[in-house]
Amino acid sequence: MRSRPSRWHARYQQRFAAPQTVVVQPTTRCNLNCRYCYLPFRKLKHQMSPDVAEALAQAVGQLDDSGHPIGIVWHGGEPLAVGQQNFRALLTPFEGLRRAGRIHHYVQTNATLITDTWCELLTGYDVRVGVSIDGPAALNAERVDLRCKPAFDRVLRGIAQLREHGIPFSVISVVGTLGIAMPEELLEFLTSLGGHSVGFNIEEIEGVNTDREPPTAGQAEEFWRRILTWTRQHPGAPAVREVERLAEYLQLIRSGRRAEWDGRRLDSIPTISWKGDVVLLSPELADTAAPEYGDFVAGNILDRPCPRSSVMPTGCATSATFSPAWTAARPNASSSTSAAAPRPPTATSRTATSRPPRPTTAGSPGRPWSRPCPRSQPRRLLHEGPGSTRHIRHPRRDGVDSHARRPDPGGR
């Protein structure tokens, strides 16, 4: 006996394309203890096994070849905290895909562990790098180690190693109540680091970060206004991620191509946790749960898959897979769009301004991993404040190269 396809299947296929960015959590551990961090398990040494990486590589290999490499974004915790030998073991299952041009590796790191040998490994696997740093020493003061020692000098040493080895990098900064009033100083400093692009995540109340005061929506609006002014005055400076997105959107709208923008499908940004759990929409949801909603896990990559079929057998698991219609697997998974900078076709995370999450729902046929059929209980994001998690539009529908915009689908 077969059940009818969920009414969410068609809606999902209309709105979502096959994923072009996959976030991978090699470990929950981080060697820093940033005061605004939302991760609850950053002091625990949970680590991904090669079996999970192998299953993920096989799933990615089942995707149709779009002609553009899929971004495999190693996220944390601190990805480099697994050590070079373990990191190499996690990269190895992807080598066939990488050499064939099917995938490209990215890593979002705090840079404190980068050494000559790390640079050799990153170069050998052609891993593109994003560095998390919040600005000059005063603005970076929230980034401390487990002994509450500032990490600033160690971050700069890591960046110097990248530059010495000729490894290009992007920069991501978390903007709190101090930095929100200093956009010009922040941009001047980040430009001096030598990265090819910069991006900003406005601090939010999320995860275990619940007792701090984030910037207000008014402060965020003023911040972005001054960012726009600064970028116009410094045309040779590194690209600002959010400004590029807004510029692309406005160019399409003003040239009468609104339909092209509206027709783009979204990337669900699947995240694979260290133990193989799959969440969609936002890496932050990998370790998030709430009493009224439970967790946000859509499946596990190691579970036995159901047959490839557009109609699922009764009792079989509904998939959270790398299919052309990646499923949210639980109805009413939420996302939101940005009022300040409309969300473009790239892989990355939060931008500023406040808008409540807008429900989006989905389901899809089964493919490479699964769990028992999704519960009908509604889900929503747990984010509050002037920044929010949101979908990204498909990065390849219009030929946009997102090299400068990866990594960081949520990285801090």
C-alpha cells in the first residue's frame, strides 16, 4: 500500500532547487569561548567519523552534475580543532568529486590554529578560507579562549600565515553593541587585513546566547546606511557581502527584470552534524531544541534510505536528502527574508534588520538518508533580534560565482 505524496512536495519543488551549499560540522568543539556564541556544546569534543563523511560524499555524488561545484563548507565549533590528521581523513572521501570538479571545499575558522602545516594541507586540497574576526582589538574583545584570554593576536598570526602562503581569504565579523556604532573604523581595519571580501553578522539572541543585549533595529539600519556610504567612497576596498547582494537585487529590479529575481529557486543550506543528523535552513539549528517544538532534525545521513520513488511506501521514512527537491521533512520549518538587503543567490548567513520568520513548508520523495516519517507538529526558528536566519536563492541559476561569498552560512 502506498500513501499519496504530501501536498508539500509540489510547493517545495517550486521554491527550492538542489542544494549548492552543504554545511558540515566536523566537531562541536571550539578552542575559543566567545561571549556571544550560540553553540551549547562548544566545550565538548564530539567529532565526525570518516563513516559519516563517506556517507555524505556518496550522497553528494548522487546529485546531478550542474556544471558548477557544490560548496562543502566545514563549519563548527572550530573545524581545525579536529587536528590535521582527522581533517584530512574527513576530506579524503570527497577527493574523487573534488578532482572531477564536482565539489569545492570551504572552511570557516577563527584562524588561531593555523600553522605552516595547516596551510600546506589547505593548499593541497584547495580549501578556500573564511576567517572570523570582529575588528580591531577593542571590538574583538568578546572573542576569548577557554581561560578568558583574548584571541586577537593569535587570529592575526593565523591571517599572517595565510598571506605568507598566498591563500586568499574572506572575513566575517559579528557586530555587537560597540561595533554597531563604528562601521567606518571596522571597515578600515578589515580592509587592512588583505581579505578579498568582508561580511557582517549582527549579534542575535539565539541558542544559548540569551542574556546579552543585541543591537536594535534602528542601530542596524544606521549601520548599513553608513556601510553603503563608505563602500561608495572606497571603490577599491574588498567587496562587502551584503552590499553586493543588495546591488544585484536593485540592478535586476531597475532594469525591469523582477520576474528573473522572483523566479529563482532557493538553496535550503543543508547542514550535516558531527553524528550525521541533517537540518535545513540554518547551521544554528543543528544543536537547537525547544520544549514546545523539540529539535529541528530532518533525518540522519547514516539511516537506511527508502527506495527512490515519487510516492513513499506507507511506514517508510520520508527523506531529508540531496535530491533535486531537498525536503524540509517536517512541515512549517521557518525562514525569513531581509528587509535591509534582499537575500541573493549565495551561501552565507544572517544579515541585519528585523523581520519575523515567515513560514515555509516542504516535503519530498525519499533519497539517500532518512528517518521515520515527519511529525506534523509545526516548527519555527528560535531567533530574535535585528538579524535572522533566512533562505538563500539558488547560487547557480544565474551563473553567479559565489567564491567571494563563501564560506559562512552562519559562521561567526
